[in-house]
Amino acid sequence: MSSAAAPSIFGSAPAPRRGSNSSDSSPTAGAVTRTSLGPGGVGKQREALKLRLDLNLEVEISIKAKVNGDITLSLFSTFYHRHTTMPPSRKGRSGGFSPYAMMGMGGRSSKPAPAPKTFKKVTAEFNGDIKNPPEGWDQTKLDAPKVDTLKFGRDFSINDAVLESLIARPALCARLTTFLAGDNETGSGVYVSEGAFVRFIRMCPEMRLMRLESHTSLGQDALLAILESCPKIEALHISGHDRSHGRIDDKALTAVAAACDANPSLGVKLRDLTLHDQSVYEKGVKKLQKARRLVIVRTGDTPRQHAYSRDAEYCAYRGGKMVFGAVETSKYHWW
């Protein structure tokens, strides 16, 4: 539509809807008018709306109406009130109309961001030097009341002796909801054997979140033990490291899928499964997601030392299909 086809309407107040109070509309946002561009007659009339915004921004909307202009005004009124009744923002900024949000260009939103899923935790954290074995670590932290989270630092070389110390405390294992150990860069999880880990995880029925980095000895038995012993598990991260892959492969995922088909209650709460630096491919992932459709599976390899982070080949699968770009389905802020 050319600028000469419509008369100038800037400066006048927006027209109220039929049957509504004229005080409901704000005169500061702009003005609206109707201009007939085609021959008269129902069904052939085109309505043109022009809105003058505060930032000298002009938005032109053309709508083909089958009847008179009431429909056009009704659509505009809904659009107008939706974007002019936002509450004031924080830090003293005024709320109001956001032309950038209207055009899909960002801007402030009237909806608050979803809160991350968190749990009340009592954490026992251990740090150490990878060059020294952790025989002298402070085990008195394990005996503190109500401890339900264990976090071993990136330089703490966790091994079977550490797990045996946890197994010797069945009350602690029964309370644990979060377990974080190992690191991809330092390789501090390579000393954990699958047998010791399976004995430990069998005693943790309340476990919800697990991150096991550089645990290269864990395979099919460990994965099945987690799902069988931890019915509340929601997020699970098992990885090797940039110099050595773990033992989880497509055969392990196929076995897990068969176990899920045989036991409908197995792994029903699992939502996020990360298997980095493993021998896992699309075929095995599809079999698992066919049995548990709600789980997001993330695969890929950690970039080698001195490589740029963009060289990492990470990908995610949802519903048996590869998802490109960032997948923001995981709301667990725990690492």
C-alpha cells in the first residue's frame, strides 16, 4: 500500500470497540483508522490499520475483512491491550509497550522465566590432589547428620576404597539423592571398577541425580544397576574422557530397552541421559527411546586437550530423532 493511498491519522485517539468504555484505551500509544481501498460491498473491503509508536516506529497491518470494520477493530483491540498492560519491570524501569517483543526481536517479556528444578541438599564436598591417593580424606564429613549429597572435586581421585567407605555406611547411602564424581580433564574417575560401583548403587534407592565423569569402567551392568536400584533417578551423566571411551555401547542400550519393555516401572522418571565419550550411536539410542519416549539422550565426544570447545561433537536425541542446536529440556542445575 502506498503512503498516498491512506490519509494521515497520526495524533488522533484509538477508536474503542463497540459496547466498550472509551476510557479503557490509552491515547499515548498511537491511533487507529479504517480506510476503504477497494470497491464497496461486503467481502471485498480491505481494512488498513496504522499505529504510531513512541519510538517513531510505524507498523502497518492489512486485514481482509468479510464484513464491516467491527472485526478489524476487535482484532486490533485484543492485540493492543495484550501489549500495553505489562506490569512494571524491576530496577525502577517502567513496563509498558515493547515494540521489539511485538515484532519478534526480543525485548522484555511479561512472563517470568521458569524456575530451575532444585532440591534442598546437605552436601559433603571433598577435594584433593590427583597426584596423591585419597587415603587420608576426611571421612568425618560422611557422618554429619542429614547428608544427602556427595560431591568429589575434579582433583579427587575417587577409587574402590572410597566406595567401600560409603558402603560401610548404609544409612548414608539410603539418604543419598545426588552423587557427583570424576572429571573429564583430570581423569579422576578412572580408578572406579564396575563391581564396586554396582555394590554401592544397590544401596541408594533415593538417588535422583548422578554425574560420573571419566568413569571408563562402567558399562551395561552399571547402567542396569542404576535403573533397577534407583526408581527415582531423573538425570544421569556417565562419560569417559578425551583419551579413552567408556564401556557403554549400543548393545548396552539395547539391553536396557529390553529390560524397560519387560518391566514397565523401570526408569520411568528418567528424563536426561548423557553418555559422552561412549560407543553409542543412533541405532541404540532409538531402541532406548522407543521404550522410554520421554528421555533425552545426549551423546558425543569431549574435545581433546588444546582443542577449541566448538570442536566438540555433541548431539541430542528426542523421540528417536536427532535434535540440532541447544536442547533446553534439562532443568537440573547441579553441575
